[in-house]
Amino acid sequence: MNKKIIVITGASGTGKTTISHYLKEKYQIPNVITHTTRIPRAGERNGIDYYFETDKSFSENHYLERVEYSGHKYGSSEEGLESMWKKVDVASIVVDTAGAIAYKKKYGKQAIVIFLELDLPNLAKRLKKRGDTPDRIVQRINSEEFNRDLKIPRELQGKSYEIVNKDMNVTEMSVDKLMQALNI
Ligand SMILES: Nc1nc2c(ncn2[C@@H]2O[C@H](COP(=O)(O)OP(=O)(O)O)[C@@H](O)[C@H]2O)c(=O)[nH]1
Ligand SMILES: Nc1ncnc2c1ncn2[C@@H]1O[C@H](COP(=O)(O)OP(=O)(O)O)[C@@H](O)[C@H]1O
């Protein structure tokens, strides 16, 4: 089986979306769009950044895995990935660490997990700079899920590529090295 899914995970603000865009631009690796009940941020578009759902429409889909993160629901469908794999050999997906564990369990070696990390003061600065409202930042930073995802979970230790995303150039070089090693 030559199909692969690059699973990008880490706490909010660590740069998961940024890396998924980098993979798209430099390697033409498309991102599997997931579903959420949270409100779109400025500039986010339905069907591009997420499928934005109501509680009712969210509950009508079938999910490979689904989670609650900082008070909102998120889920990814098996169909989303399977239909992508019909078109390309390598796709990416951005999920929390619970999702990353689920993908690693289901797809084994086909799932390449990138765990991004950064210290809390810098994360808070990035969320602010991104334009997240102060009350949303506080809610996020106080959530159990955010704090859990600051450190790599035991289930992913030794099974992930860990990148400290401080300097973007250094991060891009680490991603390039990984793509080379994977022959992508
Ligand atoms: N398990 C899982 N996590 C998801 C899914 N979609 C998004 N997430 C994660 O949910 C968390 C919150 O996402 P979001 O509200 O966009 O905030 P952000 O991480 O700050 O960009 C992030 O860790 C996302 O990676 C999904 O389908 N499944
Ligand atoms: N290496 C970096 N240096 C500085 N800013 C970064 C870096 N990586 C990402 N950012 C910025 O930090 C913010 C959070 O990144 P984002 O990709 O949205 O994170 P996530 O998807 O993990 O929540 C964005 O405004 C992004 O442009």
C-alpha cells in the first residue's frame, strides 16, 4: 500500500495549519478537510478551512474519529481520506493528539505523525497575533485539551516526528528532510 497520510498535531497555535499549507504549496499535498461546530475565524471559509456545522448537521455525519476540543466538536470522516487517496498518494490532516493517536492506530505505518511544539508564552503571542479574541485565547489556554497537547502523549512517543516550531526556516528544513526520507 503506497498511500500515506501525514497527520499534523500539537496544541493550538503551534503551526499545524501553517505546515499543512507549506505541504500543499511545496509538495502539492492536499489537506483532508474536517468538520467542526466552532464559529469560523475571520477569513476562514466553509469547505476550505473546515466544514462548519451546526450541532444538528454535525451529528448527522459518520466519523472515523471525533473529539471535543475547548468546548467545540470536531470530526474527520473516513470518506474524506478515501476520496483523497483516489486522487493522490499522499494527503495531510490537522487533528488534536487524540485524533493523531486514532489515525496511527488505524493506519499504522501509512500514518506519518508530525508533532509540533512551542513554549506557552510564545503560543499565547501567536494566538493573539493571529487575531483570536482575548476571551477565546483564555478559554483555549485553560482547556484541558490544549494543556494535554502541549506535550507529546505516551502513545505517540517514538512514533512521531517532533518539531519545535520556533523559527519557520528551521521548521521548513525539518519538514523537507522528512519528505526526502519518505521519498515524497
Ligand atoms: N481529532 C480531531 N481533531 C481535530 C479535527 N479537526 C480539527 N481538529 C483539532 O481541533 C483543535 C482545535 O482546532 P481549531 O479550533 O481550528 O484551533 P487551532 O488549533 O487553534 O487552529 C486543533 O488541535 C485541531 O487540530 C478532527 O476532525 N479530529
Ligand atoms: N515558525 C513560526 N514563526 C512565527 N509565527 C508562526 C510560525 N508558525 C506559525 N506561525 C503563526 O502562528 C499562528 C498560529 O499558527 P497556525 O498555523 O494557525 O497554528 P495551529 O493551526 O496549530 O493553531 C499563525 O498566525 C501563524 O502564521
